[in-house]
Amino acid sequence: MAAFTASDVKALREKTGAGMMDAKKALEEANGDIEAAVDALRAKGLATAQKKSSRTAAEGLVGVAVEGTKGVAVEVNSETDFVAKNDQFQDFVRKTTQVALDSSAADVDALKAAAYPDGGTVSDKLTDNVATIGENQQVRRLKHVSVENGVIVPYMHNAAAANLGKIGVLVALESEADAGALEALGKQLAMHIAAAFPQALTAEDLDAEVIERERKIAAEKAAESGKPEDVQAKMVDGAIKKFAKENALLSQVFVMDNKTAISDVVAAAAKDAGKPIVLKDYVRFQLGEGIEKEESDFAAEVAAAVKG
């Protein structure tokens, strides 16, 4: 009979972020002694780090950092939500996001090659994290925004800690208006962006492949109507215009009042401020967006692991 329970496995995972089977094996070897199991996982972490790199990492955290007129958002993934609550992982995401801001790294490869505050590179620290925490982790993406004059406003939805969470948003407002007014406007726009999920700033910025896919769908629907070809063509054009309006940020309807276009919200703020205001850019990173992951019954996983 096992010298530990499902609760012990869960406790060890929460303490170390280790994988399910690694935690079970460590407890077996330590005869149920959690502290000894922690030491064992740390001692042999490097030997198993490479194997973990093939496992799906769709959890984790989004980090945002702002300094003056520039800001950056970074997504770092892990296999489970347990790791996202791990202090070591949170510290890594926070520091890596700051490195991205300070280094102006253009892409993930450049960020991973950048110097990490504790020594070595971001990539070195990531490898060490995989070894000691016991799960695959990946620096997935980053995006910078900046303005010449104005503000970068951060917003974190479902925050796990300061500037860390599930949905990170940055709003770049170019203006010489009062910073306080810009911050207030930026916060409202950021909340809208988090909720409304725009795909681009303007209709012209929408991904051409996305538009083409929508056009094909609209064409199929129009063909099913049995109407003349010229009418079908107008139906398709109308559908694409509607899609663009609903998915381009500046033409979206503001979620706060459900009637005003975002472009008009910005224009009204500019009128009140007596200064031009331009919504120059934005970032919206949602954790795990676009990553396919298998759904599992965690309770059943734990029970199966303990039973062997």
C-alpha cells in the first residue's frame, strides 16, 4: 500500500510544480516524506528537463511592463495552472517581461538570448526552471508598443499578481493631453479590448488570410440562398464589411455603453481634453490563445497516479 495519498501528490505538485508522475515517483522513493521528495525532484531535475520539452504547455501567465512611453507584453507557458501559482515561475515571468522591455528584444529568440538579472541568459534560466519545477515551460510571444508623446496604459484581467495574469492588455495613446485624462481613457479602452477581443486596430490591418476565410464562408452561405449572382456578391461584401466592423478596434462598439464606436470615444475624449488624441496601437495577449490542449479530469489523474 502506498505510504502517501492523493492529497500528498497534490501538495507536492503545489510546492514544486512537478509533473504528476514525477511527484508520485519521488514520494514513492521518499516513502511519503514530502520534504525528501522535494529534494529528490530538485536533485534530478536537470536529467529530465529535456523530456518535458515535448509536452503541451498551454497554461502559465501573461506579463506586462511599462516604462515611460514604451511597454511590452510577454506570454510564458507552462503545462498546468499549478505552476502559474508557483513563486519561482511568477518571478521568472516578471523578470523576463522586464528584460524584454529593457532590451527591446524584437522577438522570442532575441529575448531568450538576452541577459537574465540573476546571471546567464533568459534561456539558461528557463532551462533551469524546467529542471527544478518539473514541467515544460516556453516563452511563447512578445509585443512592444510605444509612443513619442503620451502614455502606455497597462491592464490585467484575472490578475494572479501585479502585472501578471490571464489576459494582458496595453493601450498606446499618442497625445499631449493631460496624462491623468489619458490614463483614465486608456483604462476604459483596455477593459474594452480585454472584453471585445479586437483582431486589429483598423479594418485595413485585419489579417488577409482571416478575411479570405470569412469571404469563403460568406460565399457559401450566399450560394445556399439561391439568389442571383449579383445579389450574392452584395451579400458577401456586406458580410465582410460587418465582420471588419465588429473585429477592428476603432470601429467596434464600446462595451461600456453598447452604442458608441471606439473611434468616437477617442474623439470625444480629445474634444474634452482640448488636444488631439490618437489610439496608436494596442496589445491583447490571452493566455494559451490558439494552443490546442487536451482536456483532462485532474481528480481522476491523481487517483490513478496514486494507485499506480
